[in-house]
Amino acid sequence: MSPPPCDRHKNLQMVPLGQTFVNACPVPSCGRCLDEQGYFEVIEGQLVRGETTAPNRLFSTGEKVLKAIRARAGV
Ligand SMILES: [Zn+2]
């Protein structure tokens, strides 16, 4: 099974994010991620599911997402 595309960049396949069950958009400024529950983003440390309209978030997606996921998983 190949990773699904980003819902904002439908021509781009998401890539697995580290040793997690999460796939992330390869576009750094995009920040879209996908897990078994659907698309989400990490905004100010919070997992936000569904459509978001936050403009130009400048952050390192992988790092922030991993942090939030670890916080959620309690590891
Ligand atoms: Zn994207």
C-alpha cells in the first residue's frame, strides 16, 4: 500500500514520519499530516483535525508533529 497524497497537494505522496504511523506532506510549508483518523495539522503544539485555514505557518513540521504525537501518546 503506497501512502496517500496530501489533500492540498494531490500530486504529492505523503511520506512516513519517522517511526510513527503518521504520514506527512513533503512540502515543508504545508504541514498536512495523515494518520488512521484522517488529515490533521499541528498548530501551536495542538493537533488540529480537518480543514484549517491558518496562514503561512512557519515551522519545522516533522519536529512539531513528532512532539505533539509523543505528548498525545505519553512517551
Ligand atoms: Zn501538502
